[in-house]
Amino acid sequence: MVGFISGSVGIVAEAIHSAIDLVAAIIAWASVRIADRPPDENHPFGHGKAESISGAVEAALIVVAAVWIIYEAVHKLLSGGAVEHLPWAIGVMAVSALLNTIVSRYLLKVAKEEDSLALEADGQHLATDVYTSLGVALGLSLVWLTGWLWLDAATAVAVALWIGFIGWRLVRKAMDQLMDAGLPKEDIQRITQILNDCPRILSWHDLRTRKAGSRRHIILHTVFPPDIKLIDAHQVADDLEKRIEATMAPACVVIHQEVDEG
């Protein structure tokens, strides 16, 4: 409402961005509920990738919002037009930035605790609103002080480029999960440390990892001495699985046992 009354393309762009946030929040809410479902006959590895899909959709929405804002800003630059009721316009942007700061920080905090890509994407989405709201408020303040109307559109373009970059970064992260990319080097190091510290195995190989939602999936082969009993090898592998699962929780670990054939 304030955007149309003031004639500010920056505020209208922010309104569009916030409307997309509502859609993104609904998508994130639905994906977290789906991802929390236990494995079933049709989904033996669980439903965790619902979060990856949600993250990709939300990231794409951020990029679309950036493109739309640039389009509106360029149109404003070419067509011209006055910007009015600047105190109202600046005030609305300040309040918007404050509210989005509170909500995005809480979302990102929970996303880190739960290791949730969907919540991280939603938190990053709202965090971009903080930057865009402050950027639009700054641009309108400069318009008020200088009378240069083009600053409104220029600020909107700058903000759009920034949120487009954040959206692209989230797209890449979501696609890595959807394409079953391996776990980060830090996680691999934690797993290999547990394996290397086990004196009962001779070696290990074929370590494969991936992530679906917040759950990590880890598969590897261990090599035992030829004189070990099968029940003992199984017990050692079972203990290793439990240690890795506890360290990488939530995780699903499968260890194959082999004997050294010389």
C-alpha cells in the first residue's frame, strides 16, 4: 500500500519480495513435515530430500525476485515519476528490516541446531529482506536529501544483485544434496578418525557418503584379520556403526565386513 501511495519502485519490489517469502515459508513448513516422516516401503531411505527440494525452490524464488526487481527498477528509470510521502516510505522499510532481523536470526539458529536446509533457505530468504529493506530505506533517504529520483531505482538494482547472489548460492547447495554429493571434508575427517582409531580392523575402503535432509548416509568396507570369527567381526562393525552414528547424528551407517586374503 505504501509502495503504491509513494510511487517508490523500491518499496513495491520489497512488497513483491515479501509476498514470495510467504510462499517460501509455506513450502519450508510442508517440506520439514514431510522430511520428518519415518522410512516406509516406498521410501526406505526416508523422506529427507523433501528439504533439498524445498531449498532449491526457495532459492529459485529468491533469484526470480531479484530479476523482477531489476525489471521494475529499469522500467522506473526509463519512465520516470515522482516519489512521495517519503517519511512513511522510510518508516515502513525500517520496521520491515527490524521484524525480518528478529525472525531470520531465529530461523537460522534453529536451522543450525536441526541441520535443516529448508529452514536455512527460509532464514537466508528472510535475511535478504533485511538487506533489501535497509537498502531501499537508504535510497529513499538519499532521494529525500538530494531530490535525485533515480537513486530509488538504482538502490533497488543494487539490492536485487545482492539477493540474486544469495539465491544462486542456495541453489548450488540444494542441488548438491539432490545429486547426492559427498559430505563436507570436515565430516569425512571425523569419520576417518573413528575408523583409524579402531585397532581391531586392518584397514577400510570404499567410503561413500551423502546427505538427505539432515540425515547423513554413510557406507564403507572394513578389512579384518583372516583368523577373526564372524561374530567378532560383526560386533566390531556394529560398535563402529554406533560410534559413527552418534558422532554424525542423525546418521545411518552401514559397514561391510571383509577378511584379509593376503
